[in-house]
Amino acid sequence: MKVLQVSREYPPEIYGGAGVVVGQLSRALAKIMDVEVRCWGKADREDGGIPVRTYGAWDRLRRGEGGPLFAPALEALSINLAMARDETDADVVHAHTWYADMGAFLVGMLARVPVVVTLHSMEPLRPWKEDQLGTGYRLSSWIERTVVESADRVVAVSKGMRDDILAHYRADPERVVVIHNGIDPERYRRTERRDGLDRLGIRGDYVLFVGRIADQKGIFDLIAAAEKLPPGVTVVLCAASPDTPELEARMKAAVAGKPNLRWIYEMLKQEDVVQLYSHARVFCCPSVYEPFGLINLEAMGCGCPVVASGVGGILEVVVDGETGLLVPPSAPDALAAALNRLLADPAMARRMGEAGRKRVEAEFSWTSVAAKTAALYGDVVNM
């Protein structure tokens, strides 16, 4: 069997969790079947024997300075058309995020192969996207709806997301399945190395955040909570890829003049992120919307206790009182209280970190995720 993975992101060109997932899933699947990847980019390449074909937008559709907000949605559509133009010998096509969904939909139609789509988030639950895309948000929402409602299988990354899919789309419940994301427990495990921390100038006790600069991620709630943390504790914000220039400006203003905040504005290498997870006192995920929350698994794999919002897929990853503490979203005071509780009790924090590592090993490896995904492909190919 051969699968064609269609995505906006693919390593090393990633800006969020979806790109990490597509890379890890493709590599795990490549051990048991043929895999081809089509993604956005400028240069075709190979990734461990996986052919990666890249596509760019039509020049006429680029937004440019002062162009309409909806232009990026049209750019995405042009890339999807180019992806569908190239022939494929795959038995099934698998789409990831609305940015690539229409490409997979068209490949499926033109090549007469079944389509699987994984939702890593949902447009109806991200209304702030209208600030980025203007009326292009209507186009992205239409693309997602069209593909989800016509796909042979829809993969939800959590039970909560499956409920949301069925609530917002006319999808056949029998075609919507839950397959959690995973991590590589060997890549994400505690390390004693600190050379990356030394390079970044990270010393002493710190709370860690890793994620995009987005309203979805709740980063400004954490910045507000930081004011209530003990003296000497730094909040390290490993945050890049702002959704809008306005969010970047807001971030700069929020951290200015605050010595207990350390903003790392770059996409770090995986080994540096592992060091950050490994030596943090607490990892914090204050998202207001999170269909899964892969970063929590990464932190848990490195033995770091987690304080996170009790929303979406996080509820299926972080066990409250066992691997971390859950708090309401958009509640800086509750966030600060939970962080302070773990900072004040190192023994409890250590127990939660150890429990998190065990949970990752038992339930969230990419080997098991790939096996479930391959079985799903077999089902749709044999329909």
C-alpha cells in the first residue's frame, strides 16, 4: 500500500504542531508502507527515503504589501490546485489542515482514490482567524467543511474534537474516528545536558511555555500570571510564528521591561527544546482552544510536570492531579495559583513528572499511532 500525505508543513519547515505530527507520522508509516509527501515549499527533497514534493503559490495571488487580507486563502487554493495537477500512484491520500485539504480532495477525485482527512484544529472554533484572513476566513471554512463532509474517513485527534466535528459538520458518525497524536519517547526524554540552555542564557528556576504567538495559545494569560509568581522564577516564552503583525507588536509590548520574562523568538532545534523541557520546574500550556496539545506530551516525555487549561484534547493527555494540574482557560489567577502550587512542592512536581513519562511510554508512541492509521487506510481502500 502507498499513501500520499498532503500538508502545508513538513520538517524542517514547520511552524506548529501539525507539521511535527505529519513528519513523525510519515516516518513511522514509512517503516510499514510506501509514503509520498506533498507540501508547501521551494525545493523538492527526500526525508529518509520519503520523497517530498514542494509547491509554491501563483505570483498573481500573493498578497504583497497592502493587498487584501483574503489573498493568503487564495494562495493556499492555488497551491492545492498545483498539488492535484501531478499524477499519483498512491492507494489513499491523507490531508492535514485546511491549507492542504482541497489538494487532497481534488487528488482523490481525479485519481479515484479514497481520502482521509485529519483535523488538527477546526475553523468554526477559531473565529480569530477572521482577523488574519478577513473574508478569506469564509473560504478556509468552506474548504474544511467541503472536505470533511465528503471524506471517506475523518480523523479526530481527541474524543472532544470528534464531538466538535459532529456538532459543526454533517459528517457520518461512522466515518469519524479518534486517533490520538503521539511522540517519539526516545527523542523526548529527560536529558542532563545544558549546553543549549547556556547558549540561550537560561539559568535558575523557570516555568516554560512553547508555542505559536496566537490568541488560541493563551500566552498573554501566562504573561499576566507571571506577575504573581515568586521572585527569582523566570517565565521562559519559547514563542515564534505570530499569527499577525499586530500580535507580534502586542507581544513585544507585553514583555518589555519585565525581567522575569525571557522571550526566545526563534524556532529552536529539537535537542534544545528537550533541554528546556528537562530542566523546567513546570511546563505551562494555557491554551483557550487545543484539539490535542502535542507540546504537553513532549514535556511529559521529558519528565516535566504540566499546568494546562482543561480544554479540548488536553483533557485526554494531562491527568489532573497525576501528571499535572488543570485550570480553567483565560483565568490568569487560577493559572498562577496552580503554578505556585507546583513550584512550592518539588516532591509533588517530581512525582507528576515521573507519572507523565510513564503515561507517554504506555499510550502515546508513534509506533502505535502508525499502526492504527495503517489499519484505517486498509479499511477505506477495501471499502
